[in-house]
Amino acid sequence: MKFLELVLRNFGPYCGKQVINLNPEIDEENSRPIILLGGMNGGGKTTLMDAIRLALYGHRAQCSTRGNLSYSDFLTQCVNSHTDPVEKTRIELVFEHIENDKPAKYRVVRTWDKNPKDGKDHLGILDANEWLDTALANIWDEYIENLLPLGISNLFLFDGEQVKELAEQEIPPPIVVEAISGLLGLELAERLAVDLEILVNRKRKEIADIKYLANLEEIENRLKEQQKEYDASTLLLTSLQEKLKEVELHQQLLVDKFISEGGKIAGERSQLEKQKSEITASAEKTRQVMCELAADILPLALIEPLLNQTYTQGEKELHIQEAKIAHDLLVARDKRLLDLIHNLALGDDKVDKIKHFINQENQSLEETTTKQPWLLTDTETLHQLDNIIRHHLRTAKNNAEDKLNILQTKEEEIITLERQIQTAASPEDYQRLVDELQQAQEQVAKAKASWEITKRRLDELDSNIRNTKKELENYTEKNIDRQNKEHIIYSAAKVQDTLKIFREKLTLRKLNKLEVEVTECFRYLLHKSDLVHRVAIDTNTFSLSLYDLQGKPVPKHRLSAGEKQLLAIAFLWGLARVSGRRLPVAIDTPLGRLDSSHRGNLVERYFPSASHQVILLSTDTEIGKPEVETLRENEAIAREYLLKYDSSTRQTTIQPGYFF
């Protein structure tokens, strides 16, 4: 499928006739995928998306500005304010697709007055020759469902808000869940199950005796009421869940405020002051021990070099005393030695050498003994001095150093506690913070209680519904003649079981394929290729889970806002690829909250590859000058338009070209 042209007349801010050529083909041989439309916020970009949806789906279109309006009021709202009352508002969408292996072109035309009759528009379908095809217009809803089903249209026609919502929520929003269900074929299985239930009930009525029919209808009516209440309770539970999340978030904000403004410390003030008092007392004890050390031997550490000199001098004087004692003995021995040498009749030269040697030794000894001692110490005193220097003084120094380190640590702890106490909130602010926090806690408690009550009621209704269905089945088994049609009821039950199994297996098979596609798309868009190795999709909620190369979960909060948005785009891209449909993609405000690297990946990798036709509606800050130049250099842009908005007239005109 390929959009060729969009024509607007008096639609939204577009006054008069405005024509946009959407054909991606530049000529017969060349085509480029991107149709780029630029416009400022409020200039009519979203209106173009609504126009495409409205042209295709009419009253079923999920337009952004419709809200809870009726279709008639919505059509009236879409009429340009400057339109003449007699003029009609008109939307035309020309598209081409392959039909019976041949290209077929149609022009979808919707027109309406400012106050449309019966709340409807007029639909016309023109073929390639601009001939009105009334037969096709009559079955248009069924026809377009085969080309681009409404359930999956949001995978191909989406905006930045949808991506933002998908990125911020753990569980995909209902509009995406609906698209996934349509894509996986789950709606068909559920519709078949409902149709079978209707068929079974019809057959029960057909074969029930008249006397039991009233009871059967009573049970069925009770089941309908229970189901109705169950659906209402489900909606209420969803609303309460959102309310609970909101008040829990508010409570967390107040907790953070309570801590940041000193409320927590104020609540712990007495404990902190007690702790400070204990540490101060301990520090004082340490100072007392240091005073005792200072009163003992420790002051001698101040003159330790002098003590070492004294010890050295004492050793020298003891050596001199020993030398004096030995001097006289050596002199007598030398005399006997010389007498012996004379008696041995040695040569005079040898005797002279011996005498010379003895004289030198004696002279050296005399020089030593002539030094006068002044310290006059003894061996015992010198030993005590050595013991003081080597043992007692060293031990005292080590003890003092340890105590000093302990004292320094305690003083630092005291300073830290004093700083904490100083940051504590005042009593008035503390009471205000406590009151706010208590009020938030009460709100959370009330919201949680309401949620739990509704959840219990929902469980009770679910149990009642199961019991009523069982009662209905038992009633059928006991009170209905099943001779002619019991095989239908029996077979329907088996078919429903088969449908349940089919749905589960179909979900698993298609989700496995979807997981592969989403993982591939996300890793292709993400510049940090090692962050996520696999993306898993829950079979019940369709929520996404991320895993790294080792198979460990990667929490979503580790992703930046831009990475979450890339994950959402990869999810939508993967869904579109799994659909197997060759359809155009239209994206409104595509680059919100993305940094430069992620924006570059999206511009270079996603836009040119998203589809054979990609319609981008952007502001000048999203696809700026660098981005548009990159797309032009890569020859990805087929056509460029600028939505020129005049604030004085509040009208928009479509001009060729882009902002830059």
C-alpha cells in the first residue's frame, strides 16, 4: 500500500484547498522513502495525521482531538473557522495497492457540512479513472480492514506522545495492547469463543422444556449481571491502581523532601547528640591517658638524640678505663718479652723491628688512656640508660602515637555529628514535614485499602461467575433433553478448549518471532550494542523485559529517557515487521527527548528503513538542519513541505521546502 496524495479543503486550520503530493517516487526509475513535513507546534501536523485516519476509517477513526465527542460534534469541530456556511469540508486520500497481482488506485473522498445531517459524512470511492464506485463505498469498512485493519493501524500511524507513553509505562497502553492482539490474531480466537458461547446458549434454549426455560433464563440473566458488575469492577480496579501509583509517587516525593530538608536528622537529633556525648567522653578519656604518658617517661623523647650521645660517651669512657687497667700489665709483659728476645740472640735488625712495633702499640694505648673522662658513668648506669632508650621510651612513643590517632578519629566523628545536627530542620519545619508525610501515608493507606476491597470484590465476582457458569452447565446436563443437539454443546466445549490451547500456542509462536524482531530493531537503533542482548515479551501483559549478554535482567531504570524511547520505537517497528504487511508509516513529532547520538541513529537507521514510504511530521528542533542534511546526503527524502502557520488568522498553508 502506498499513499499518493492528500487533499484538504476547509479542514482544521487549512483554509481553502491544500494539496500534498505523498508519492515517494521521484520519477519512473527512482524513489526515496521519506516525505518530510515541517511545522511548528500548533501548526497543523497532528491535523494531517487525523485527516489520514478520518479518510480511511470515518466514524471509527481514533483521532487525537476527538476525545469523548460524538462523531457529529467532531466533524463540526474539524470545520475551518473561516469557512463559508454554504461550503463543504472535504478530505481526499489517494492510495495505491496491489489487487489481484495488479496495481489498483483509489481516491477516498469524505465531505460534510458545518452541521452534518444525521451526524454523518458523505463517503465516495473513486477508482483509477475517477469513476465513482458505489458498491465499494457500501462495503468500505470491511474493505479497508483487509488492507490496513484499524486494530493495527497505530503501529503504522503513530505520534511522539504514543511513543512517550509506551516508553514510560511498564505495561503497554490499551491502544498498543489492542494492536498486538489484532496482530497476533488473538481477537479472532476470542471472537470465536464468544460466538460459540452464544451458539451454545441458543441451543440450550431450543432444547429446553417450557417449565425449565424460566429457570434457565434466570441463571443467564444472573450471569449477565455478574459479568456486567465484573467489567465495571475491572475498570474501577484499573482506576484505583493508577490512583495508588499516583499517591505512592507523591509519598516518595515527600519522603525525599523530608530527608533533604533535614526532617530525618531532626527526628534523630537526640540519638545523634547522645552519640556525640559518648564520643566526646571517650575522647576525653583518651586525652587523660595521654596526660599520664606525658607525666611519665614520654618527655624524654624530646631529648632522645642527647640521650644517644650520652650512651655513646659512656661506652667510650668505659673503654678508656679498661685500657688503663690493661696498660701496666702490657708494659710488664713487653719487658719480659724483650728480655727473652735478647736471650734468643736474634739479629739486631729484627730486635729493632720488634721494639718499634711494641713502642707503636704502647703509644696508641697511651693516647687512649690519656683522654680524661667527664661523664664518670658505670656499667650499671649505662645499662639502665640503654634500657630506657631502646625499650621504655619506644613503647611510650608508640602508645602516644596510637592514642593520638584515636583522638584524631574521635574528633573527626564529633565534627561530622555536629554538621549533621546543624542540618536538622527546626522544630516547626520538622512538624510540618511530619504532618505532610503522615497525610501522604494516610492517602496511600486509603488508596491501598480501596484497591484491596475492589480486588477482593473482583475475585469474589470471578468466583461467582465461575459458579454460575458451572450451575448453567449442570442445569443443562440435568434438565435439558440433549437427544438431537447435545453434540453441538459438547463439541462447542471441546472447541473452546481447543481455542484456548490454540490461542496460547499462537501467542507463544508469534511472540517468539516478535521478540527476535524487537531485539534486532533495538540493538540496531542503540549505539551501546552491549547493553541489551535480548528483549523478552510477557505473554499476558505484553510488557518488555531486557537481558544482557550473560542472561541477567537489565532494569528499565538503567536506560536513559532517550534509550527508553528507542526501545518503544523498536517495539512498534518490530510489530510492524511481524505483521507482514507492506504499509506506509506516518510519524508525528518523532524525535522528542532524544540526545544527539540516539537522534543520529534514528535519522540514519530507522527513518530510511522503517518502510517503503515514511511520512515524517516534525518541528525545526526535532529534525533540525544537521538531521535534514544527513537525510538529503543519504538520498532518503523524496519531497519536503513546510506548514506555514499565520498566528494572526490562525490559518495554515502548505508550501514546498523545509525550514532549512
